[in-house]
Amino acid sequence: MNGPPPSPPASFPAFDVSKSEQSDALTIVGLTVTYRTRGREREVLQDVSFRIKRGESYGLVGESGCGKSTVAMATLRYLPRNGRVKAGRISIAGKEVHSLDAVALREMRANAISMVYQDPSRALNPSLTVARQVSEAFEASGATYDEALTRTAEMLRKVRIAEPERVMDSYPHQLSGGMQQRVVIAMALASQPALLILDEPTTGLDATVEAEVLDLVAQLREEFGTAVLFISHNLAVIGRMCERVGVLYAGKLVEEGATQDVFARPRHPYTVGLLRCLPTSDRSKDTDRLDTIAGSLPQPGSVTQGCIYAERCRLADDRCRREAPPPYRVKSQYGDQMSRCHYHERAMELPRVTALHASDDASDDAPSDVPDNARSAHDHSPVLRAENVSKTFHVPGATLRAVDDVSLELAKGETLGLVGESGSGKTTLAKLLLGLISPDAGSVIELDGARLPPRVTNRNDDQVKSLQIVFQNPDSALNRAHSVKRLIGRALSRLSSLHGPARDERLASLTQAVRLPDRYLTSRTRQLSGGLKQRVAIARAFAGDPRIVVCDEPTSALDVSVQAAILNLLADLQRDRGVSYVFISHDLHVVRYLSDRIAVLYVGRLLEIGPADAVFNGPHHPYTEALLSSVPTLDGHAGEPDETRDNSRTQRIRLSGELPSAASPPSGCVFHTRCPRKLGAICEQQDPPFTDAGDGHRIRCHIPVDELRVLQRRD
């Protein structure tokens, strides 16, 4: 936040701070923010009002582009040059933000408010040690250099960093993502701020690290009495962390109330739609199609009459398109609930999207051009087999065993989910299957029973086309300079059998299959939303009729509405084309929804593999048990009446210590250094064999399966 602060807007209204506002950590009243683009001002926030009490946690949810981060930037008075506060007021701990001069504003940013961003690696200076960066935060609050170093070590202990002195001497790139995020939180809490803003702080983290970070925020919030504004598209995280929640849509707050009220009985169709998009523990691709929200966000300032959600709402009528709904307020179980919907009492009656018209930002489902004989469920014959696959990296001073003796099979039309913490070897294993890196000697990878050359450069055209990948971030995989038509067309050009009209026909069928409207074919990827970019990436991967597609975190950066549409699309393409997936994700709800079988990796070792229901329902390996216990959930069926909700909760299992290094993995059972169910010396000395839990479910643990079943039922 360098440079002079922007001047207060000339039109900013004067007001007297009330006693209630003085007792609030944050008060926002009637906030309207505009961005000037192409010579025209567009309202990105319209009349937004909410308040956060001292020590309270408030969640702000909505799709990308709804204005969540703009609220944070306006609160910090750090809008970009083309942005301005057109109307409204913001006060922090009783002080009006836009009335402060440069010195007072700098002091407020240093002492009263802190922010934690989504990507910790971008918030940390790669050229400075952790000690220097964290101590600067204390020095900004008036501490001497020596005092700052002492308090830095203390704060790193508070954020559960073991050996803080060692970490202080480290540079950011030497730390894991979870460690980096804890360092950023330590910096944010150095001043014991009245308000902490968290903008998607756990998006890229594993389930266990995410749970640790959330536990940490809750603990420190209680200790320091800090209020929290939690911005996230992960509704389960909001449900766990926040007492109250506000739902933003196209710059307007369309619903607000106690989190338990809003999530149990939402009163706005948009909130109902968001909750129904979520994959839950009792849903799978074979039994239940995810709901989606049709259409897309309107352009800022484009809706001048009626309800801003009317064009996407299946309850909307002429009144909705004619009259903008006021904020209706009702008494709910845990407090007042506000909804900007004329029919808020009927919001729960919102018709569900059916398989006949389940699309989000495209046209209705297009019929596939795939012949009927291709539409078959997986027949259990292995299309891909990996046996005793290992990968060792040799780096200066160390030998890293990233994948260690992994064997698995993938059937035709099947999805195998790969789960485990960052550094467990998931992506390395995927690259080995694709031939992007070579495995160690003795590793065997077969396609349809024929051995694959280790490197993709030595595979023939049919083998290359048979295995494709969809990356987590389509921006890094798609050339921004090319049109959508050229990106997909280049993939089709590798098919020697397709020329001229045949290729155009195939291009059209692909875009229909991924529900990408023709109007986007001439667009550059920079002009597309995240969901549309991922559709382009999927169409390109399917251009050569692949047998197997590796999906590496394909939905982690997407909103829940776009995620639901992509998951439905992957399920449809699998059903229509008989393709198999290797699906990598940190989100275990997503993995369970899409996967037929699950493989659990830890420090390169396969600890458990089996049918998805068996792995999730137990008995499971103690590591799997810890992963599952770390996942935040919206209990039962979000968006359904209370009587259908299952309020059971799994006790959170906290794993001690960090993931061991692949350069020096533990002896015996690789998990014994963190295992809460460790038996003793046998775990330290002997590598456990796989034991059969039935129906192809295998667990690598010294504890007998029946005993694991009893222990896990008891807990």
C-alpha cells in the first residue's frame, strides 16, 4: 500500500458517528462504488450496507465479479485509480475512513486493519527473509528492531509454526503454501487489528492445512477480540467460520442474516441456487445431477429497472422485471434475515434444473454426436495399468523419492480420484502416466495391455491422443493471443483424417458437447469468464477422442455455480464417450461426487485404494480418516427444509507436525510420525502390507481392518 492515498470523494456525505457505530469494528452504510471504463462510469457496488461487531466474524459470498473484493478495497481506501466511492460511508472502530488525511490513514492501516490475500506467495517478498518481513510489521507499530525480532518468534509460535527460529531465517520459496499463509497471518495480526479481512485465504490449500489455518484464525480471533470479514466462494468454510453472512450479487447485497438461518432456510433464489450447486456427502454423478444457475452476471450498471437477478431467476415474473425489490426483513431463528426478493417466502420452492436443461452460461444441452455404441458405462476392463511405478529426483545434496512403488488400474469409463496433501506425489504420478517425466527403472505403465514408452516424445500419435490433461488454471494452458476457434482447431489439426468441412463439423460438435456458444468462437480467452475458459480447455483435451483425461484440480479456482456446471459436463462427457478420468483435487466433496474409486497418497506412497463409498464410509486408513475429518461441511442438504438435515459431525483429527520430506521419509510406516493411532515400534520399524477390506478396498496399515472399523465407529 505504497504511495499517497486517494483524496476523499467530493460528494462524500458528512455524518455523525453514532454510538452503535463506535462499538462496531466495521460499519458500511449505503456504499456505492463506480469504476470508470471506456469513458463511462459503471456501478460495481450499489447501496451496500452491513456492520461487523467487535469480535464477530462476517462472511461475504457470491460469484466472481459480484464485488466482494471491491468491498475490501473500498474499506482499505485502496481502490484502483479508475475507482471511486460515489456514495455511502465506511467507518472502522468509529473512525470514518474517507475523512482521514494521509497520516491518519497510514496509521489506521498499520494499527487498526489488516488483510490476508488469497495467494500468500504474492504477498511475501521473495528476496527478504521471513524474519525481516514479519518484524517490519511490528516495527510499523512502534517496536524497536530487537523487540520486533522477539515478538516475531512469539507470533510465529502462535500461528503454530514449529521451529520459528529456523523459519525466520528462511525465504518464502523454502516454505510450503500452508506455512506461507501462516506467515502472512502472523504479519496481519502483528498490530492486533480491530478488523482482519481475509480474501479467499484457503483456496489453494489442502484439507488438513485449510483446517489448521481456519482453527488458527478462530483461536487468534478469540484471543485478540479481532473482528473478521471473511470473503470466500467456499460456502462450507463460511458456514464453519462466520456467525453472519451476506450474499452479494452484481454489486448488491441480496440476502443477509445469521449463517445458520441463511444456509438452512435461504430467502433469496440466488442463495438457494448457490447452495444447491454444492456436491454433498450423499450425492454422486451416477445418482444425482448437480443444480446449476443459468445465465451469467449482468454487466455492471446494465440493469436499471427491476430485480438485478430476474434474468437468471426461475421464480421471476413481470413484477420482478418492473419493480426493484426492497430489502424485506423477517424474524428468523437466530435473528433478523434480510432478502431483496418479492417472493422471499417462496424462495425454497425454486424449481430445480433438470438434466434436460442443465446449463449455466451457455445454451440448452446440446445433443452429442457420439454414436450409441460409445454410450456405455465402464466395463471394468483396465484401459490403463501402472505397476511398481516410482520416480526419484536427484537434486544437489539430496535424493527425492516423489513416487514410491505405486500400483493401480483404471477401467474404461471410470474415474479414479487421487487425494492427499500437497507434496504427496499426486501431480508427479499424473505426469508419469502422461509421459511428461520418465519413471525409474522397473516401472511399468500400460495402455490396453501394451507397454507405453516412458516419455511422451517416444509415443506414437494414437498413444499421445489417448492420454490428455486439463489443468487447474486454464489461463496458463491457453494462448491468450489466439481465438477460441484457433485453440481448438489446432488440436483438431493433429487428426490427419479431418480436413475442411469435416474438421469444421467436428469443431461444432465439440463446442456443443461442452456447451460453449458459437458467439465465443472468435473471442480471445482474456475475454472469457473462468468457467468458459475451462470449457475451452476441456474441448481441446477432447479434440482427439482421448481414452484417458487427467484432471488436475480443474475446479478449485471456480465459483460453486461454475464448478457444478463443469462437474456435470465432465460426467456427461464420460457417459457419452466412455472416457476415463484421473481426477486430482483437494476438495474431497468434489472427489466423492465424481469418482468411482479413490486412491490416497502420502509422501509418494499409496496408503489406501478402493471404491469411493468404501473409502469415504470406512473403515479407512488413519491418514484418510484425518483428511475426511478436516473437510468443512454444510450439514445435510443445503437449501432443503430443516427436517431433512443431518446434524452429525465428525470430530476433527489434528495431525501433528509437517508432511515429511521425500528426501528423508520415515522408516517403517511412512505415516507413523503423525499418526494418532500409532501402535508402537512395529509402526516405526516395519512397512505395513496392504490388507483387504473387501470389494477391492485395500488399506496399508498394521491395525487390522476389523479393529479400524471398531475404532472409527467409536469415535
